[in-house]
Amino acid sequence: MQHIIDRFISYVTIDTESDPTSETTPSTEKQWDLANLLVDELKRIGLSDVTIDENAYIMATLPSNVDHEVPTIGFVSHFDTSPDFTGANVKPQIVPNYDGKDIVLNEEQNIVLSPDYFDDLLLYKGQTLITTDGTTLLGADDKAGICEIVSAMEYLINHPEIKHGKIRIGFTPDEEIGRGAHKFDVEKFGAEWAYTMDGSQIGELEYENFNAASAKIDIKGKIVHPGYAKGKMINSILIANEIINSLPQHEIPQETSGREGFYHLHTTKGSVEESTLEYIIRDHDKDKFDARKELLGKIADDINSRYTYNPVTLTIKNQYFNMKEKVEPVFHIVEIAEEAMKSLGIKPLIKPIRGGTDGSQLSFMGLPCPNIFAGGHNFHGRYEYVPVESILSAIEVIVKITELTAEKYKK
């Protein structure tokens, strides 16, 4: 356990926050710090074909140790952390034998991780938790996944009696800003299928995710002295308010769950003359997803039709799609992961992701890629934590998947 804790902490204490405003890959120079460390570590534990390209995509191979043909499978995680909350100067705290009570993350600032608010904590009573100090995120998303993949490969190298086919691993930058798979070379990776280790609670196994798009709405008003504005002023803020109120009021993140979609207004800025609204649009169902985009277009057209000029400009960009349609035709890859969990006494929690992973894009690039738990909770903020036992269980799942795959293809 201590070896795993030390490895995980060595990753999360390196700041790898990505930047959505950057046009480079990786989007931040500091992501190279962990990328280069990982390359050295992969070589040190004995993996072969360790490569890192000009965009910091890392790949490596664990060769097959069986004499029959087995499909090459892969495991993928990302090393950037979310720009939603700072990842600089992470100071992890170890909570052994968690007692089910409040955890004081930061006494000075009165920041408390409480099961009264985060009831998932009670699932891990008696276990060892790694938390933040309340001032940063932790980075278990997805450095826990990286720790699990590296540790599983190390275990397989040290235990050649466990039979497996060829295994490829890949680590990506910029997943948190939606670009983690953009420059991933699927052909070079050379796997028939893969798994992202990027889920949350122990047991999670996911092959459905949102269809996703962004919507930017630019609104042009007309500024006139308010004392002489009758019939002349057009207040862009009021048009923005009309757009907000024209959308279904309860189809928002905080009032939806499961496969229910939403519109999420995440950024606004405005003055009389100019306003901007930025939304993300999400839905598991493709037809409903398309209908959401069409509704925004209709609202914009209706407003524009009432003016002598078009005050509203709508720009919608698709971001990723539901990988279900790419995974279902090869559903045995989900069944192998499910069998691996059950054989280890882990109850599989098969449910749709209310978000996306590199796996969703990779699936549409020709690499079917379900998602497996990495163990962390409360991602992207100061209350993030991960049970060490969940990391250990994920390592076991990876090892068991490789073993089962080799067994199933034995003639």
C-alpha cells in the first residue's frame, strides 16, 4: 500500500493544470514535467517501446507472455488536471482508518469534508483516504488512473506466472479541456480495444456517455443615452435574459440525473451594447441532443425576426458523441471487465457517464474504449478524495482483465 501511496503522491504534487485558452498541445508547458517523469518510470519498471511524441502523448508496451494469439488490448489515462480549480502546490493528506466523521481539511480556513454533505464517504469507513488540504484539487482525476495502470504493469512484470497477451498503455494531455484524444495515434497504439481508467466510485463500468456540444450566443444591442432612448435603445442584456428564460427552466445540471440531458449556462458577460452567453448542451439520446441544438437555433431566429438587423449570433460546436453505438457491437469487451470485477468481489456499477472521457472520442476514432473506475470522488475541487483501497482494487481489475482476455482466446 505504501508503495502505491508514494507513487500517487509523486504524481499529484506535480501541477499539470490544462488551459482551454491555449492553442498548443499540451496546452500548458508544465504538463511536460509529469509526462517526462512517466516516461522515465515506464522504462525503469521494464516496459518496452516507451515513446513520447511532440505533443506529449505517451505509449508503452508490455509484450505477451503466452504462445497463442491474443488480441492486443490497451489502458488509457490522462495526466492533466482541470482548470476549474487550482492544481498548484497540492498537499495531500493521508487519513488512515477513516472513522466516518468529519475530516478537517484546513483548520485555519474552516474547510471540512463531511459525510453529512458527501455521503459517499461512508462507503469507505475503515479505509485509508487521501484528501486535499482544502486549498487545491487533489488530481485523482486522473492521476489515480495513471497510478493504477503503471502499478498493474509493474505487477505483471514482477509476476510472469500471470499469463496475458500484448498490452499497450497510453497517457494523454488535455483531456480536461476536451482535447485529450485529438492527437492520439490510434493506428500507432495498435490495440483492438482499450479501457480508460477515469471513472469515480469503486465498481463503476461505463460504456455510455453524453453527446456534447458548446453553444456561444453573441448579442449586439444599440446604446443610446437613456434619457432619449425611447424607440432607439436595444439592451443586449435584456435579450440575453429572454434567451435564458426561453429554455426549459428545469433542464439544468442541478435538476437532472441518469440519462436526462440539460442546458448549462456556465459563462455570461454583458453590457447594453454587447452580451455573451456560453452554454454546454448534453444528452445521451442523439435525437434529443439534436432537438436541443435546434431549439437554440429557433430561439435565435425568432428574436432576430423582430429586429431590422440580426442581434443574435449563435455558434454551436459538437464536442463528442455517445460511445454506446461503437461499443455495443463489441460488447464482449464490457463483459470481460464486468467478469473481472465480479471475480474480485467487486459489484459492477454499470451506468451512463454524465460527462465524457477520452474513451468517447477514441471509440469514434476506431478504438472501442469503455471506462472503468479510478476510485476518486468530488473531482475538480477542494473536496476531492480517493480511498487507497479503491486504487488497489482498480489495479487488480486491470490485471484480471489481461488474464481473462488471454484465457478467453486460448485455443
